[in-house]
Amino acid sequence: MNVTFFKSKDCPQCPRAQQVLEETIEELGADISVRYVDISTQDGRIEALNNMVMNTPSLVVEEEVYGKDYLLDKSRLKEILAV
């Protein structure tokens, strides 16, 4: 599975969300590839708009956008990643 994690250099919750995401993937032992996109860059902003991402941190999984409520909660994150 491929997922995209959207972050920003000015996002105070992004480092913790990234850590939770990486820990959750490791715990699941799943074959999940994460692509990181920084919306502080022009290319990142364009990609965020193309994926309907309005906030950081956000995760796109199979064209669905999940925000910080999922990214900061391992149990909720496991639900969307355990496919």
C-alpha cells in the first residue's frame, strides 16, 4: 500500500504525527510505503490541492484524506492502515 503524508515546516503537530505513523506501520508489520510531501513548497501545495488536503498533518490513503484526529491516535490509524 502507498500512502502520502502531508506536512509543513510550521506545523507543530506534524513531527508527532509522523512519529505515530511510522510507529504504527512498524507495529502492523505491513508493507506500506510512505511518501512525504511538504506543503511549504510550491510543488507540495499543488499536490495538496490536487488531493483535497486542506490542513497538516494529513494522510492520503486510497484517495481518502485523514487529518490529525487519525494521525495522533494509533488505534484509529491502525483501522485505516490495516487493509
